[in-house]
Amino acid sequence: MVLKELVDIYKTTLYSYNTAIKRYGVYLKPVHIVVKKSISGDKVYHYYGKYWYKVVYNNGKLKWLYVGKEKPRQEIPDPPINPLVAIRILNKGNDTSCIYLDKAYTLDKLYYYVVEAAKKSGCIDLATFYKSE
């Protein structure tokens, strides 16, 4: 599915970004998972590239210290655009095949993610379409 490929590509991009900003001592956490339990069932939320952390080691154990949602220092390069904030999925029953891009984001900012995800998921026609534009 194109959406899974998009998530994988974005996570890889975040790992590279975090390697590049390592000298600042902070990281943009690639994936933050929250489970909300209720009587009606558990809901799982995935947040990608949303929270900044400082990584510290205490007695050899890795610990993530929350810094905030905003980039903590101005001199840190801007993080890669999160393509997931621009995507809306149209659900009609069990069919989730319609994906729309939010008008607030131009395709040129999301081009890399869309084309790479289309290629990896086997949507060659989609990749060819975007390549020709």
C-alpha cells in the first residue's frame, strides 16, 4: 500500500535528519506511539516526527527526555516536511484506496515522498504520472 511505503520513506528521512543534527544533542523522535485504553477497546495513535527529545544515558540505559513540539534551537536545520500531515484518506466502507493531498501543501514539497512510495508499492502508473509533470 502506498501509505505504508510513505511512512517507511519518511521514517528513513527522519533517521538521516537525526544523524545530521546529532551534534546539537536533540532528536526529532521518528515514531511516538500512544495507546488509549477504554471500555470500548484500545485505540492506538502513531505520531511521526512530531516531538523533540534529548537522549541521555543513565547506567547504560537509553532515556528520551521530552523537549517539546517546537524545534528547540534556531540554529538546528529545519526538519524534513512530514508528508503525512498533507494526506487525507477517503473511506467508503472497506475501500480506503482514495488518497488526497491537502491543498495547503504543494505537490513540489511532497514530490519525493509520493513518487518513491508509488514506486515501492508497485503503483508504477502513479510514479510515471508524477515524473512526467
